[in-house]
Amino acid sequence: METTATNSSLDQLSKKILQYMVDVISYVFVGLFLYTAIDKLSEIRLFTQFISKLYVLQAAGAYLAWAIPIIEIIICGLLLIPATKTWGLKATAWLILVFTGYLVFIKYNMPVPPCSCGGVLSNLSWNEHIMFNVNLIVIAYAGIVLSGIVKHKNHN
């Protein structure tokens, strides 16, 4: 009888720890996306000009300049609402994966790759930025897996 109570207490503790980890991962991405969205929106003309200069994105430059920060803000909302947190983590992984693919494409297809990154990221080399993004994808995936474990434990 005592073992069952101990196992139940440990199970409750492990669920709380896992949920805490999912929350921390989510809040890290909320901070990242809010920072980048606000940065882009505060300098929307510059960001639009930057995107429009890239031959791959030229036609959609003005649209993308607004769409990207709006998508980042929507993902923040998904990450902050418990019922949509897993969807937010999936959207996070997808967005960073697409952006990383774009970075790789630009790095290998432009003679002098432009960069509009601000803050700490502006000091990174292209390879460092790509590796930074790969790590973010891994962290987002870990959040997705942990979120699934928490949901599974809640249903048992």
C-alpha cells in the first residue's frame, strides 16, 4: 500500500518536472520570437528592403516582411496557451527548419550573403548561425516529445 502511494507521488512529481521543462522551452521560444518580431516590425522598411533585395524572395518581399513577424507572434500565442502548446512547438520547429534551410541556401548561393540579424546573432558566422538554429530545432523537438509524454501520463 505504501509503495503504491510512493509510486503515485513520484509519478506526480515526474509529470510536474516534465511539464516544467516543456514550459521553460516554450518560454524561451516566446522570448526569441517576440524579440525578433518586435525587431522586424520596429524597422519594417529596412526589413522589407532587405528581403526584397534577395533574388529568391524578391517577388514576395513586402508580403514576407509583414508575414514573418506576424507568424512569430501567432506562434507565441500558441506557446502560451496550454491547450495549443504542442502545436506551438511544432510550428516553432517548422519555422526554424525553414529559416535554417533558407540560411543554407543563401550561404551557398550568394557571393556575399547578406544578414539582417540583430543583437547577438549578428556576431555569429554563417556556420555558427546555422548550428545555433539546428540546436533550436533539437530543443523544439525535445519540447514536442516531452509534451507528448506529459499528455500520455495525464491520460493514464
